[in-house]
Amino acid sequence: MRMPFGRHRGEPLDRLPADYVEWLLTIDLREPLRAHVAQEAARRRGERPSRSAPDPVIAGELVSAGLHVLARRHHPDTGGSHTAMTAVTAAADWLRGQIRSLPC
């Protein structure tokens, strides 16, 4: 994104002086410029981008879909082994436990 106003108008945010980027955080900017400036400031500080916790329902659906695919591949009735199927089931149970511990 480029700076839309001021003495640095037209310059990419990553080429702005650091003190100017920090100052931009103190004024009332409209979205999406505010989000881009905050992201650039965080990048310069070496901060990792924040990520929200995944939706537990969607995460559960992903585990179920993955379990279905792996069960078809590793089930003893389809040429897999009991040991492999036990490992797949244990991994799915562990993932479901992780999902239950997510903040809602």
C-alpha cells in the first residue's frame, strides 16, 4: 500500500521513516490504511502477526474430514493395518482434545 497523503504521498509504507510510521499510529486513520500502518509498524518491531484462534466447529470438521480420508487409506478392510488405523484414531483423538481446549 502507498501513503495516500502528506509529504510522503505515493511512497510505499515500507519505505517510510520509522518515526513517521509510529506517528501515524497515534492519529485517527481510516481503514484499511490503519491496519496496513499497524502491520508495517509490527513488522519493523519484529513482532509476529497476530492470528485469532481457529473456530472450534470448523477445526472439528477438518479433523473429521481428515480422519475419513486416512481411515479409507489405512483401515484393515481396505488393505491397511490395525496398527496404522490405531495411530490414525489416536491422532484424531489428540487433535479433538486440542480443539476442546481452544478458547471459545
